[in-house]
Amino acid sequence: MATNNIQDTLKKYFYSGVGLASHTAEVVQKSVNELVKKGKMSEADGKKIVSEAIKKVEARRPEIEAKYHEAVHKFVKFTNTEIDKLQKQISKLEGKAAKKPAAAAKPVAKKKAKKKVAKKAAKPAAPAASESNG
């Protein structure tokens, strides 16, 4: 059903968001490691920055999950409302169709096609050249 496809799509977006957050933490970790190797940052400062970045990502997770669940709930509610509405319309139309079976069974009168008669133009026959001379 379409509802499951949309829910699956929303889940994929949600998980891709979580993956992006995880990837961001990895990028921060790599960047900090490079800075530590080059001597531009102390190892303690690097660990502190990475730790803070991970905490920020983890702190946002409940908010992101709540937004995801809210979106899914709204969609499912909307979809169920639309399904109910369409089912009522179908029932109404089925009722109308059941009341008018005779109208659908009436034979349709066929129109007779008029035959066109081709008119031949009367053209005098041209005398042959040998007949007139001789």
C-alpha cells in the first residue's frame, strides 16, 4: 500500500539524517586528529572538541526522532482520513449505479449511414483521329 512506501521513505530520510550526524562526528574526529598530528592542537583539546561535537549530535537525536514520529503520525492520520473519504464516495457511487441498471441496459439506436451516389459527369467521347479523316 502507498502508506507503507511513504513510511519506508520517511524512515530512510530519518536514518540518512542519523547517518549524516554520525558521519559529521567522524569528519570532526579525523580533522582533529590531523590538527593534533601537525601540532596545531593538543591531544586534550582535540578530545574535548570531538566529545563536544558528539554530545551536540546526541542531544539533538531525541528532537529529530520526535519530529520524525510526528511527521509519520500526521501522514498516517491524513492518509486514513483520505481513505475513509474515498470509501464513502465509492459507496455512494455504487448505490447510484445499483439504482440505475435499466438505464445502462437500454440499447443505443444506430444511425443508418447515407449512401452517397457518385455522379458521373457526362463527357463526350473524343473521336479518334483516324475515324474523322476517313
